[in-house]
Amino acid sequence: MTNQNSEFKLHDFAIENELGKYRYPLDDVREIRDLRDMAQQSEKLYGDRNAYLLKDPIATRQIAPRSEEAKNLKVDHSRPYVGVTFKQFFADVRAYGTALKNMGINMKSRVAIIAETRYEWYVSYLAVVNGLAVVVPLDKELPANEIVNLMNSAEADYLLFSNLKKDVIEGIRDQMPTVKQYINFDLPKEGETDLYFWDILQEGEKAREAGDVIYDTLPIDPDEMHILLFTSGTVSKPKGVMLCHHNICTNLMGMCSLLYIDENDRFLSVLPLHHTYECTCGYLCQLYRGSCVAVSSGLRYIVQNMKESKTTIILVVPLMIEAFYRGIMRKITDNPKQHRKFKFGLALSRFLLKIGIDIRPKLFKQIHDGFGGHLRLIISGGAAIEPSLIKNMQDMGFHTVQGYGLTECAPILALNRTHFYNNRAAGLPMPNVEVKIVDPDEDGIGEIVGRGDNVMLGYYRNEEKTREVIDDEGFYHTGDLGYLDENDFVIITGRKANLIVTKNGKNIFPEEIEFLLNLQPLIQESVVSGKTVNNDIVVHAEIFPNRDAVDADPELKGLELTDDRVLAKIQEQVKEVNRKLVNYKAVHSIALRDTEFPKNTSRKIKRF
């Protein structure tokens, strides 16, 4: 950070006796009481710098919200990015918050947001959460019945949405009786009664010009619920995670002390904002540290957007890193001369790194230029990632680290550091977060539990479920199994709910076997489960073959993925996996499927 921070108090983690485990000093971070305090500090520090890079001419004030141009506005991904400063953003937050206050929204209100990542989402979230009401971010991929379930469970009074969900919402309004008002981020058509985001913001600007600044001093209790996040909408009584300002601020200070980010960084936002991973780590973190966020035009435009915005850091899930790596290797292996040059470069780079010389950005300049030429850090979260994939990206000079988080922990529990990391690990416990293993087995593997100020207040109106996961000592039981290594890194081995236990008490972690299966060329995805055979539990694997790999094999090209000839070859690869496993973990039977496994909106496989 720049020395501008000297005018603000630095946070003291008061963990002198634990600093050794972090290997080198924690990065300085500002003390923040709540998100309004964070915003006020950041506006002073970074006011004239760009907070956002957008391709929306309304949000960037290039055209008026109700102009003829606005009425005929079409999405155009070729538009250049235009900046919005921290000063403008925070002014918009205050204006919008003022107008919402004057509409009658207060701390008894529940304000839901369901839309794609866009400027109006950013403004709305912070305007609501800063002393006005409880914000309820919803997944834009939810079907109609789940939206109804969550809206009614939250007893939401207001629904903020975009045209992306307009048709869905039209069909369910009569099923959401608590909603008093709908606010559209996009311009409503003639005759529609929904309010328009930009009309409301302009009303707020007028009110503030007339001296109405009450919004700025609305009381914020940092330990009171201001954020309500639902982990699923499919059950009749969904779990709503209650978070407070203190949860979020603790997480911001902790993560930024471990992983260095500053005002010279540019993030590309590609993940959904309703999820705490993106909201805390890809939105609020950047406001806190003065970084700029470029809003991606969509998954197919990620590389283009990285070049346009000169992205330095990207926050992704493992599937995206896999796509990056496959794309790189496809181009390299298509050219034998280039492939030989690449392999020589890797060998040279690894040798020089051993003696402290890093020339990877120069050696692999062409690859770096393909991602805009400025990418310095890839942060992976949301699911497990293969250590070899991290190493492959690091070998080319893209520093890649993973973290470990859950919605109930706001979300980060553990994080790898910039210069101290373990590619097999989810990370080191955050400062002021205690992580331990309960009920370890003979190998030291047990349930991972965490305690700290980032742990949620509880589940909304569900004390029974809260007591099931937060024990009397305040530890949150994650449901993940793992252990702490000799350096205190958190190593995750699997989910408690997925654990297979044989008749003689042996524990089998499906994720361990799935990891090995998914490394095989013909296997795209797999799900391992227990199957009863001859009064014992054995390992069964359901496998989705890799279409490209099948077609690349002359003997298999064009065959159905479930063809017996495909099965026979995959069985040979499964035998290779079994040679690496002890007998009781060996895959006993397999079944092929011709479609990929169903996934949730975070792209995690729905197991059972």
C-alpha cells in the first residue's frame, strides 16, 4: 500500500506468538469498524482513481438514463472500458441510499437483489448494507420456484432486478406477497409500474443537494445482521446465513494481510456476486485496498477483457484455470517447434528458480501477452484444485494460489500467502482465526472446524440448525475432512457427508480417488460412491468420458460415450489408478454416462 495509509490506524492482530507460522511479516492493513468506515477511508485515499471499468454508457454517464439512446441501447462487447472513480461510486451509493431511505426502507426491511454483475448491483448492495436495511443477494441462475421460496423465507419487502430475470419475475409476483416494490436496473417500458434504478438515484442526488444527508449517519451495529445469504433454495426451509459488518471486515483485514493487493492492481470480475467468495474477495476487498474492478462481458470474453483492462489479478474457480491451461497447451502442442521451445523454457526456468533467478515472464512472454501481459496472480477458490494444475501455471510465471472458505465464514477460513504457500493445501488459517481438527482418525484426519470473528451469527430463524454446526465453544463445523500439516497448512481430504466406511471400519475419501481418475486422458468427470457387494462396501465410480479424448483415439472416434469399446479402454485406465491405491480403496466397478454430471450454480457436481 502507499504511505497514504499512515493517516489511518493500522489493524493490530495481536498474535505476536503466532507470527512465525506465516513465515514473513503480515502486510499492513487499515483498521475498519464497518463497511461505511471502510468506504469513507477509501474515498479519501483513492477518490480520483478508478474503482470500476465498465462498458455501460449509462453507468459511465456517457448517455442520460432516459434518453432516446438509452431506450435503444444494445449490448456491445466491443465498446471500450470507461472508468468510474471511487469518488463517483461512493457518491452514487450515498445518493441511492438517501432515496431508498426516503421511500421508507429501514432496518426492518429486507432488500433482495437478483441480477448479473453490473454497476447497479455494486451500488445497491453497499447502499442497503450501510445502515439502511438487510441485503439479500440471490443467485441469478435460480429457477422461479426457488426464487419464490427464498423471497418468502426472507420476507423480502423489495426486489431489485434486471431485465435478465424480468420474464421470470413477471410470472411469480403473485406468489411473493411480502414484496412492496420492484426496482428494475434497466429502463422499464411505457406503462410498467416498476421503479427505475437511475430515477431513484437522481431523486437521491436532488435530496442531498437540498441538504438531506441523514443517510450518512444512520447507526450501524457491526454485530447485527445486515446480510442474509441463502445456501440453497430447493428445500422447504432453506438455510439463510446471517452475516454482520464485523464478519466481513474481519475477513477483509485478514485476507489482505496474507495476500498482497494494492491500488495498482486491476481485477477482472467473472464470478457471480451473490456468492460470498466474489462479493467479499472480488468486490469489497477491492474497495478496501483501492484496486480497480473491470466487469467482464461474460465467460467467452474473459481473455479479451483481460487484454482490454490490463488485468493483474483474477479470482476464479478451478474449472476456469483448467480452461486457461488447456487453451495454452493446445496452441503449444499444435506446433512441434514451439512445443520443443516451451519444454526447454520450462527446464531452464526451473533451474534458474533454484538459484533465485526468475525470468518466467520473459521466457513465456507470448503466453503472458495472450492474457493481456499484466496478469501476476490467479486466486482459486470455490472447489478443490489439482496441485499439478497450480504448479503448471506457476511454471509459466502465473502465480496461482488457493484459499478455503464457506459462506458461513464470510467466507475465508484459510489462504495461501504470496511468498509462502503449499499447492496441496487450502492455505494457512487466517490471522485471529483458530482452525483445528476434531475426532481425528489414526492418520490424523478429522473434521475441520474454525473459530473467529468471521463466523456467522447463525442461520436465519433456525436455531436448531445453528446448534448443529456451531458448538458450545464457538467453533463452526465445516463438514470438511482434513488435517493440519507440520507448517499449519490446512489440507482438505474430502467431505464428511461423502465419506465411505467399509465394514471393517476403513475410511475411504471419494475425492482422493476422483482426483486420480480425472487425471486419466479418457475421463472428464467422475463421482465415487460406496456400493454393497457380498455384505461389504466397495468403491464404485460413475464416469463421464472426455469427448475430445475419445474422438482423438482412432479406435474410438465417433462412438457413443457409453459404448462397450469406450468402457473397455477406460477400464484399462482405471486399472492404472488402482495400482496407486491400497486394495480397499481400489475401484471395484464403473459405469459410464453420456452427459456431464448435474452441477449447482457454482459449477460443483451435485453428488447424490
